[in-house]
Amino acid sequence: MTTLTIVANIIAKTDKIELVKAELLKLIDITRSEAGCINYDLHQDNENPAHFMFYENWQTRELWQQHMNNQHLADYMAATEGAVASFTLNEMTKIA
């Protein structure tokens, strides 16, 4: 079984960095307890504090998709509406 790696980049608006950070931090414990979550690690850029990055590994894509449909992510989206300048997500497979 091939694990799924997710790299999600979130760029907060300059005046909303602390709001976005607080809301991202709320996702950590609940997500780490979800079925299929291997790791769910949040990073903040050392030179651009508005840039956050999640590095995640999931047992299967199906379990990750279940995560993406959970209420806590909908709550995050509502809480940060208008506070995020950009969001990119990459589904990746480890090759070496």
C-alpha cells in the first residue's frame, strides 16, 4: 500500500497571520487522531511568517478524503474566510 503525502501551503494576509495561525493550530490534535493519519505537521516560514505549510502523510487517499470532508475543516474555512491570500495543495507519492 502506497501512502499519500500532502503538502499544503497557506499564505495568510499580512494583517491576519495570527488569526490563521490560531485556526491552523486548532486542526492539529483532532486530525492526528483521525483514522489513517500518519503525521500532520504544521510549519511556519522563518522569513515570511505569513507562510504556513502542512506536511502530512496518510495511509490511503480515501482516508485523506474523509479527513477533507470533516466538520473541523469546514469550521476552519469559515473562521478564516477572507484571511488567506493563497492556498495550494499537492498530492504526492514518495519515490525514494
